[in-house]
Amino acid sequence: MPFSEMQANGQPAPDQIEVCVFGPNYGECVLVHLGNGNWVVVDSCLHEGEPVAIAYLRALGLDPARSIRAVIATHWHDDHYKGLSQILTNAPAAHIWISSVLIDEEFLRFAMRMNKNKTSVAGHKLDEFLKIIDDIRRRRSDGQLTFGYANSRTAIFRLDRSVSGHGHPCEMMALSPSHGDVSEFLERIAANTPRARQSKRAVPSPSPNHASIATLISIGPLGIVLGADVENSGRPTAGWEAILGAHKLQPFGPRASLHKASHHGSENAHNRGVWDNLLTANPLAVLTPWRKGACRLPTADGARNILELSQDAFITALDARSRSKRDGRPPGVQRFLREHRGIRLRSLAVPFGAVRFRTRDISSATWNRELFGAACHLSQVIKAQPVR
Amino acid sequence: MLAPNMEPGSSAVEIGAAAENAMRATTVSMRTRFDDGAIRRWVQTDEALKGWMQAERPATQLTVPVNGRDLSTGDHPSVPPSDLGVVRYPSPARELPREVVLQEWEGQVQEVGERVFSARLVDLTQDSKEETEETDLPIEDLGEADRGLVVPGAIFRWIIGYRWTNGEKERFTRVVIRRLPIWTEREIKSADQEAAELHNALFGNAGEWAASPGSD
């Protein structure tokens, strides 16, 4: 990762807003500088074993312990969770926010039953979540009220205009999960909870991910929507439909000029109502890619949906389906892999990238944008042909 | 070999050694009938083996004279004599093909298609604990018994190596789907207890611990 390149322009000024989105092909992390050295981290992914949020802040010459004011875990999937516990270790005073659904007894029963399955070398996807839960339990028993469970309209972080560095008040508000999201999620979890005498299995990832925390950051008249993994539900009570319904009753805040598109730009996450009601015309858009097995996000159609509404849309990395390096393996293995072309072995270590937006012009929302590493314009997704 | 303090016709078997004071109680004397002729021939065989091992001979001589007879010559060139007190069975290990594992992965099935299944891999050869690679493997390469077990979330081992069968060296690959144990009643009960305690620790007296925004 070219952290050295990212250092070139230095830290954001106290009156400068920054949104920096990191994402390899599996994982996502967003850092937001709200002003005057106050940073919020949304989700986490690793680079060379270290949370990118920590590596980035250190590269800018900042102390994570003093800079990170809040950490938001939008949902429990491992592509959004890796390294979160390390962030909290480095920033022990930061507030930690998780979706309210994750402390429901139904989900905890699911997690603790799954935790009895120690059959895989790689562990299970709940390891990092359970570390976060342990941290919250410790904070609670220490009387440290620096944790919270978010629902729609929960105020996650506030910064008074007198200390914001730019004279505008800041507020970060949860747009989801709605009550409908919560009940649907728990139904799915109940259906996937292990029972006695069932064969042990890996942790499933029931989707869609409506129970994740989408947020609106308001800085005076400037708005930023971070869509997490929210998708359309087809019902007014859940997903984007529920958010739009709640917004119609009582607007969440200013229209956003910057949009972290939800669920890696998937077609089912695209909702025209979001663009018409929550965002300004032709906003900046950014997303992170995702891959699992043969599935790749965004698809070309997903990218087209976004590009129709945003000329300035970016992706943090382009999925090149990189082949695994055979070098370093014994010659017999290399020969086997060469001779058996039906067997494809691909490395998950893919080029890493980041997209950074900065602005001082809060009133007109004129953002400066920078691309690092494997980041590119979203139109490249349509042009790129997967390498097999 | 008989133990030095043992008389022919009897043997002592010491069972267990968990606690010294229990040893006396658990020492069991067993009387076993041995055919005297068989024991004599056994001792002769043993002495013959010792002598043969200590003697100098060309490296190509691989036969062992037993009871004064060289089994590679004479009347019984390939059939073992029926009157031997001890029959040495060929080692089962030598009958199995020897294998050298060059590469081993643990995989977790992600998706199952008609002909292939995709999986994420942990490189066990590199002592990795992280999934670093992914692959698509043909379902038809699996054994019949394993095909029904290929479902998302299934765990398997994938090995590439060499093996020797009848002196022939060949490369091989093997995918074995793991038969995972079940969740027991006790595990479920203990997990539910932990979940209830955790829920109480996180959310007990919810009014008192209502979430509030971090702020300045």
C-alpha cells in the first residue's frame, strides 16, 4: 500500500474534512476527519496484518489513541470486522458502536454455539466479533460508558461548533437498522443457529445485510452518506425502503454530496430513491470491491447503475483475479499446478487501494479527490476483463 | 526375547503403572503353556540372527540362515519352514505405498457448482492460519463418499505429494472432506448459559446503561 504517497499532502488541516476509503477485494475501512483532529473509523480491514486505519493515521504522523474518537462496526461480517479489536487496543478511549441486533440474546446464542466449533485452522468469522463484545463487557464493568448499540436515528457522535475547527456542528447519525431489519435478521439467525446432534459447520453469512449501520454525517450544510451493506428489501419496513420511509416522515439531515455506495455497489443495493432523496445531484461516489468464490461485486451492471447518476464514481481496487504465485512451492507442486489447468489457484493477496476526498469548502461541498494504489474510476470495472 | 528373570513356562505381565502403591495390587502373574520344542527353536533362531548380523558378508546377501539352514537354498527356497517357533510377519507398513506430502491446504467450501466447487485455502505447509488463496476444484475428482458432503461451509484437506507404489514413484493429489463432529447437548447447554451471562453483562438494567453519543 502506498502509504508513503498518502503522506505527501500531510495531515488534513483542522478546518478540513476528509473521507478516506480503503478496500482490497475483500474488506472495507472508512476514515472520516470531522475537523480539529477528530477522526471516526467505520469498519476495518487489514494490510500486512495491521489495521489500515492505524497504519494510515501513523503514516500521517498522528497518534491513533488521541485521534480516533469513535469506531463503528457496521455489521458482523468478516470483510468489515478484521482488525477492529486491534484498533480499540490502539485507541482505548474511542467510543465503540455496534448494531443493536448484535447484542440480542438470539444472536449471542448463535455466536456462542458457533464458538464451540473449533474445527477449522482458520478459526471462524465470529472470533473478531467476540473480541469486540469482550471489550464492551470490560468497559461496562469498568463503568466506562464509551460503547453503544445503534438503531435507526441513533446519534453516534457529535462535535460542537466551538471545537470542530471549522465553526460548523457535526453529527453522525445511524440511518439503520430499522425495527423491521432487526426482526428479519433475527429470524434468519434463528434458522441458522446450530442444534444439538447437528454436524458442526462453518459460520454462515445469512444475507441480505439489512441490519448493518448506514450513517449520515452532517457537518453544517455538508452531508456524507456511508451506506454500509444495506440493500433493498422489497418491503417498506426494512432495508433502503425503511430508511427512505423514515426520511420522508422526518428528514435525517442535509443531502449528501459524497456517497460510499452500499454493499459494494451490488445491483440489489442500488435504489434510485436514495439518489433522489438523500444525495445531491451528481454526487461523488466511492465503493469497495468484494469477491467470494465466483461472485464478484460490483458487476458491470452494478457499476453502470452508479455511473448513470455519478460522473465521479471511484472504486478502491480493480479485481484482477490474480493467479497464485507458484514460486516458492516445491517443484513437484509447481509441476502439478501447471499440468492440471482445470484447477485454478488464486491468491487473495490483491493490489490494495484507497480513495481520499478532502474539502475546506463546507458550504459549496467542493471536494478534492486523490486515488492511491489500485484505486481507479468506476468505469474501469466495465472495461476490465477478468483474467482466468 | 524372554526377560532375564523369567523362567521358561511362565511369564509375568505388569499391568498399568498409574500409582506406585497400586502396582503390587495390579501385578498379575499369568501362567502360559509354551511348547518346549518351540521355545528351543526360538532361542536357536535368535542366536542365528545375532550371528548373522555380526558376520561379514557381501552386501548382496540378504538371506538369513535359520536353525542352521539357509532359506534361500535347499528344499524350501520360498516357503517358510513350518516348524519355526516364531513367525515374523512382514511389516504392514512396508506393504503400504510410502507418501511424501509436498503441499497441504485446509479448505473451506464457498460455493458448489455443477462441476466444480470453489473454496478458500489456508496454506498448512506454510503454517498459515489465514485464508490466503482460493481455488476451484472438480467435484468428479472427489471420492464417491465425499461428493455428498460438499456443501458451503464444509472443511476439507487438499494434499499434493509423491508416493511410491511397487517401487514406482508417482505424483498424487487427494481431497478429503472432513467429517465434523456434532454439537453435543452439553456444548449447546454450555453455550446458551454463556450467551445468557453475556447478554446480562452487556444489557442488564438497560435503562441504566442507555447508549449515549460520544461528543465534545
